[in-house]
Amino acid sequence: MRTFESLSEREIIALAISSEEDDARIYGDFAEGLRQTFPASAAVFDGMRQEEADHLNRLIELYRSKLGEHIPLIRRHDVKGFVSRSVLLA
């Protein structure tokens, strides 16, 4: 497990990319779970998912312009003290 302070610029941006991917999926799952019974709430989560997807695309563009095509795999659980998520979906 790494500390945040030990990460390189490449790893920090890669971590942000993976976090945006995770968050977009979480919001999408919430939207799907709510869609039948609470369509208005599902629409809010769809909007949140799209916002995360927009963040993701900007981060990928930034990464590629500065650091190239290969984005290393680094996740929240790889970094000591980084925000963790425990999401339960029915």
C-alpha cells in the first residue's frame, strides 16, 4: 500500500481517472435501481453519472496530453488513507 505523498504525477492523475470511473458506475447503478419506482430520482443520478463521465474524459485528455497513452492501474484501495467507499446495491 502506498501513501498519497509517494505517488508520482502520473499515478495521481491515474488515481483520479479510476475514481471518476468508479463514481460514474456507482451513480449509474443507483439510477438503474431507482428507475422503475422513482424515475425523477433516477434522472438525478443519471445527471450525476454524466458529470462524472465528463470529468473522466477531461482527465484522460489531460493525461494523454502530458504523459502519453498508457494509464497505469491504481485504485483507491492501493493508497493508504485515501477515501474509501463501501456501497451496497440491492
